[in-house]
Amino acid sequence: AQKVTQAQTEISVVEKEDVTLDCVYETRDTTYYLFWYKQPPSGELVFLIRRNSFDEQNEISGRYSWNFQKSTSSFNFTITASQVVDSAVYFCALTNNDMRFGAGTRLTVKP
Amino acid sequence: NAGVMQNPRHLVRRRGQEARLRCSPMKGHSHVYWYRQLPEEGLKFMVYLQKENIIDESGMPKERFSAEFPKEGPSILRIQQVVRGDSAAYFCASSPPASGSENEQFFGPGTRLTVL
């Protein structure tokens, strides 16, 4: 069975702080893909990143970075120097044939 | 290139009525997925369809819910005899043909169903 756990339900930080959103997954598959999506207050889902199970190289995109560790089945997401516009719900997802989402982490960045 | 389109964006139904939610995938995409997001919760997979075929419906409730993706036209998620617990946001996503899970799923804006 596939499962994604985002243990942090809500996180609140002050602008310019760094924040890490945790994601732990379970799967028996050797080939799988991990995603992060952002859902701002407007409700749409915004794709952030895709990572396949064979690529453990960490990735940085501007203020965003992702740390994929297969040994601990984790795919954590860090926002550096957070901004108010980063306030949203962030979902981690795991897919092989269908996509399983975590419950999401609501990030609030205060000015 | 238009993205995934869903309509209506908001739908209000009374208990016992039927709800029909439509999803037009991105141009060239032949895989469609439906997800439900209950208030304050994450997205739950419902069904995965390709043209004229249901590939995986393991997330669909056993009764009242059905989905189709005909050869022509949008994918339809149909909820019969709606109840208040069906109130949720329903998201559709699409991905290109010959795709497996490696492809990004492009999400529509969602349909927010309210059952009175």
C-alpha cells in the first residue's frame, strides 16, 4: 500500500525565516515518483516539483529546495527566506499508478 | 494551450439531486484523474480513466458515484442522490498519452460542490 504522511498540520513563521515541510512516504514499489504541490487560498493546485525514485540528487529552485532521502523515505521541502506570498497549503504526493496525497501542511507566513 | 478545464466551478445541489461535474483535459492528454478534497483535508484519489476505459476506480465510493471519459467530449463525474457529506472540492487532472506515473498531472481549478 502507498501512503504519504505530512506530520505537520500547520506551521506559522515570520517573514524571512526558513521553513522545512516534512514528507514521509511508504511504498513497496521500486519505481515511483514524488511530487510537491502548492494550494494557495484561491484553491488551485500549483505544481512545484517531480522527483523519481532513482534520482536522489537534491534540487534547488530559487528559494525552494528539496531533500530526497530514500534511506529514510523522506522528501522534505525547504523554503528559504519565506515571504507572505508563500502562505498556502502544501501537499506532498506519491505516485505509481495513481497519486496519493498527504494531508497537507498549512503554512502561514506573517509579515 | 488551454489548461485543464472544469465546469461548473461552483455547483449547489439539494439533497437527493444529481450532480454532474465536467472535466476537459489539456489538449493532447488522454489520461484523466478525479480527486476529492473534503474541507480542511488533503486530496483523495477517486478514479483514473483513459478514453473509454476506467483504469483504476479504487477510490470511488461503491454507490452513487460514477465516472466516464467518452471518446468524444469531456470526462464526467456523476454523483446521484447527493448527500451533505458529498460537499467538497472535486479536482480533475490530466496527463499525456503513453504516460505512467512519471508524468506530471496537470490539475484543473476544481469544482466546489455544496449540498444543501
